[in-house]
Amino acid sequence: MEISYKELKARQKEDLKSGKIVNMFSRNFSTWITYVLAKMGCSPNTVTISNYFVGIMGFIFLSFGTYLFLIIGLIFFLVFILMDHVDGEIARALNKESFEGLYLEVLQDYIYFCCLGAGLAIGLFKLYESEVYLYVGFILTALFIIEYATTNSVKFVLRKGIIDKKIGKNLSDKDLQKMIFSRIEGSDSWQGRNLFSRIFGINPPGLFYCFEFISPILIVLALIEYYLSSYGNYMWIVYGQAVGILSLYIFAVGIVKLIKIVRFIAKLKNGQHITAFLNE
């Protein structure tokens, strides 16, 4: 099935407008890759599985623990995010969506978080020559996975509740998910914040801590840190541990992720939102 770039872009706009896909900055660049791979006859599942190896390569380069290899590893994760859009865009454009493809795509997200977090743990441990960063990196990995699992679990429980209660659906899964998450977040939704809070806010988290922007921010910080290190030892020593710009950002991301997880679970539990939503 042949499809033009213009048709792909139009399909993407329709999917964004309908809420079928999430609006992300990186989607501005993914359509060209989608077009090329679709013309080459690549299947969505082939793209997804190939992306697993992109994540693994990113992990390997991060774990070398030098500024150059950190930057190369982070570039792999930028490619990973782009390819994460591409497989779905090909599937929708060529009408090749499947439950197996969805399964592979969910697994892909866990590979991203594991490879990025573990790679940063080993890389920063070697870069700063401190075992503390092994613990920090692996804790960050756990927080990445738990954060992703909190929202995915709500979707799973919502579907299970609909099936168990034999509720007829007049709305799509996407519409139902929007409704339940809007109910949980209430007036604290990201959309209702001012520009500064949308970028740097902590509760709810801004784009500064969003997984889509973590890699490019780390690349910029690595370049700055490398430049400063060439002029001597700029590191701060805190309780005998070396602290740099990269590590400060990692600490900030971890703290914000922890706050988000605790806040989300507390609001869900105290409000009994899923139960009330299904009963209504």
C-alpha cells in the first residue's frame, strides 16, 4: 500500500485532534522517518523490535562513563523516542494495528526506562568515581518504571472493571481514560498552569522533567560540564561526594518523579476515583 508524506501528515493531525495519540514535540520529526521506512516496506513490529537494540546501544555507550560516550548514548535515546512514534504511525497508516504490536510497544517503553536509568547509573558512577551514583541511578530507574506503571495500571483496572461489571461502552478507551485521569488530577492538571509552571513546575511536573526532554537536557548539561572541566576541577564536594551539573539534574528528576508517584497514588486511593467512575 503506497502512502504519500502529505497523507501521513494529514493522518497524524487527525489522530492528534481525535486524541488517538498524544501530542509530543518529537512528533514534528518522526513523520519523515515513518515515510521512508513505510516506503521501504518495514512492518511496525520490525521497527519496534529494532528499537529495542537502539535502547541497548544507548545503555552500552552511557555505561562507558565519559562525556563523549554519554552524549553518544543520549543521542541513541533521542532516536529511540522518535522510533517509538514511527512504529505506531506506520501501523495506523497501513492499517496494520494489532494487539501483538501493542504488546511489543508497551514492552518497548519498559526497555527505554531500564536502559536509560541503568546506563546513567553506571556512567555517572565511572564519571564521578563514586558508588553513590550507582544507587541514585538504579533508584531513578525504579522511579521511571513505577511512574509509567501507575498510569498503565489505571488503564488496565479500568478495562477490567468495565468487563467484570459488563458495562456497555458508548465511548472509546481513549475517551474513558481521558475522563478518569481528568477526574484524578482535578484542578491540578498540567494544562491549567502558567507557562513557567508548565516547564519547571514540580507539582504537577513540568516539561523539564518529562521523559521526552530528559535526554536532550542531559546532552546540553554534559556539554556544559565537559567545557567547565577543561578549565579545571569545577566539581562541588558534598559530604565527600563529587557533585556536578549532570548529577544535580538527575537528583531533581528523581525527587520530582517520587513526588508525582506519591501524589498520584494518594489522590487515587483517597478519592476512590476508579470505583466511583465505574459505578456512575
